[in-house]
Amino acid sequence: MNSPVHPLRTPSAKRAALAAIRRAHPGTTCIVQCDRLKAALAQFAITTYEAMRHLDVYDPRARVMQLRDDGVAIDTHWRIVETESGDRHRVGLYVKTCEA
């Protein structure tokens, strides 16, 4: 893969914001996971990795699909990231888009 490698470090301020979102929307149902993801996307772009690790969204791809089905405009941008172990992974970066 010739794409640039982005570090897989979530800044501390973003981690704190994601933790606050997780606390504000407790639970494990699909609806609650969508609520957490939607709240995060209202503030910033989020990777699949961040959604899983910091928002406790088990399958971000499925939740993004549900949000899209509900009319939320979300774009996916692909990133190659290097994990703590040094391995490279292709992850989605989800961005809420402005609706016309």
C-alpha cells in the first residue's frame, strides 16, 4: 500500500470528549450505539477504530449504515493507520457532511 500512514493516536482532548459522549449515552443497544456515534460526528470526524475503542460501538460500519438509512449524511474517507503493534490497517474515517 502506497498510501501515507497516519498515526493511530487519538488526542487526549478528543478521547475526553468521546468518554463524555459514552457516559451520556450508556447502554449496548444498536440505538444507543447510533446515538453515541451521531453525537461524536456532530463534533468531529471519527475512525472505525476510535468508535470501537472509545465509544464502545461494536460494529461502527453497521451503525453508520443505520444512520445513513435514517437520513444522516456521512462520508467515508479511507486511511492507512499503524497500530501500537506496528501493523498497518485500512480504516474508515467517518465525516458528517453538510446537507443541502
